[in-house]
Amino acid sequence: MKRVKVLVVGAGVVGLSTAVCVAETLPYCSVTVIAEKFSPDTTGDGAAGILLPKEFPDIPLERQKRWFKESFDHLLAIADSPQASDAGVYLSSGYHIFKDIPCDKKPFWSDFVLGFRYMTDREMKRFPNYKFGQAFTTLKCECLNYLPWLEKRLRAVGGQIIHEKVTDLQKLALNYDAIMNCSGLSSRFLLKDEEVYPIRGQILKVSAPWLKNFIRDGDGNTYIYPGIRYVSIGGTRQADDWRLEVDKEDSKGILERCCRLEPSLRAAQVMGEWVGLRPGRANPRVERQYLHLQGRQVPVVHNYGHGGCGVTLSWGTALDALDLLRQSLFEKPPQARL
């Protein structure tokens, strides 16, 4: 089979995962990643990287389960390997607490994390304003380590890297046989996809080495995630907010809320603040289309819109995108336009 030139647009955790999946699985493909920003300047580099999915409304639950299970199993294998330290992947145990008892006390992902159980009355006494809790062990994947590790893994199988802002997929497609679009929030402009919107997230990085277990409010707005270099405390989920500047009022609110959950944080030193824009969408877009160019059909596989679940679903959606690419290379394309 002749060499197939594949271009991956985007170098966040979804883009690099997709690139590695293609390059390692399809040896007849030469893979190039193009992006304006690489680690340490992607959204993922500031994210806590805890694996904890949400349920999307219009994607079959079995597909969501597969995305999470494949991502979890992939990262668990890394956590159990000698590569764990370099990759920044490790187990993290803690509490997921709720002010009101949730309708679904045992969520769809509970069978894939480790040791899922309901918290005991004694454990709940630590959190007097909360009525219910879940205890489990999940994974934490720190992109400051993981993204350079993936990039190294990509280069090891011949992958190429281009630092360049992408403004026109049609122009790029002239020089490639297939495109994997993992451009996240930029898909709003590249594809005119107005379903993609920013979800502004702000966190504080604090020094609190005595904290070993995560605590997360079920509403997703307050969390404490101990990490390798610092403890991430947060956060905000501000839809359609494009601000990248630190908001001091947000920082103050985050610190107050997290100190209520974990009073010992009042003794923690604030090391820094960070703001990032998650690529929000009602449902992630993992599907294939075709560009019609100069008498040929160029497959474009989309893999974006994960919101705050980029790390959580990255390997699972990359495997789906890989399958869509593989199908498009062996099927006769329909007469369709992007």
C-alpha cells in the first residue's frame, strides 16, 4: 500500500493521542501534527487531569462507556509501568461529595474506576454540609509530563511536528491524504461550528504536600486535586467567557470554598494562578466527513468538543477516530462535501 499522508490538527491531549494511535497502529501512514501551541502552552497543561467523566446527552451510553474504559485502561497500564514517572500518570484516591443525594448514586463510570463505594457515615462527618458521597480510586494524568511524553512517542515512530497556526483546512488538504481535526475550541473558527464555545476555568496552584486525597463537590465547581508539583484547587465553569486574565474575585472565591472543604488549606502557600478555556460542546464531535478537492475526496475525521473531559476521554475517542480513518482509507468515499 502506498504511503498515506495524515495531518493531525491540534497538539493538545486529544490531538497527540490521536496522532500516536494512528502512527503506531497504521505503519503505512506518515503522521504530521500541526498546531500553533504545544506543551506547555495548551489548555491541558494547566488542567488537573483527573479522570472523571460526565454524561453527554446525545451520544449512546455504550459509546461513552467505551471511550472512558479505553482511556482509563490505557492510562492505568502506563501508571503500572516503569514509564509512569516520565508520563506523569498515577493513581489518585478520594471523595466525590454531594449536597443532595444524586438521582444516579452509581454512575455509568463506577465499574471502570477502582474500588468504587458509597462513603460511610463516619467519612461523611468530615463534610457536614453534604448528604452523600462516593469514594474511589481513579487516575491523574499531568499534561505537563504527558504531552511531551506523547510527542516523544510520536517522534519515535517517525511522526513530524509543525508549529504553525491553522486557518484553512481546505488549503492544508491539498498536500495530505487525510486530516484528523482535533483543534478543540478553534473548530469554532476553522469549521464555523457555533456549537463549540469556551468554558472558562480558573484554578489556584498551592503548596500543601500533606494532602494526599482528592475532594470534589458533585457540582464540579469546587475541587482539591493533589498533584506531583502542587495541589490544584478550583474552580470556575464560566460558559461563553473568553477572558484569559486571572480574576482576583474568582481566586478569592475558590480559596474560600476549598478551605471550607479542607480547612488545612488556610496554611497553604499560593504558588500561582492559571486560566484556560475548555472546548465546550453539548456533545463531543467524533465523526467523519469529506472535503472535495480537485477531483479527489479527502477524509476529515473530527475529534473535538470534549469540554472538561479531554484527558478523561482522550484515548477512547482517539481509537474511534483511528477506526474512522481506517474505514475511509479502504472505502470508496461518498459524493459529499464538508
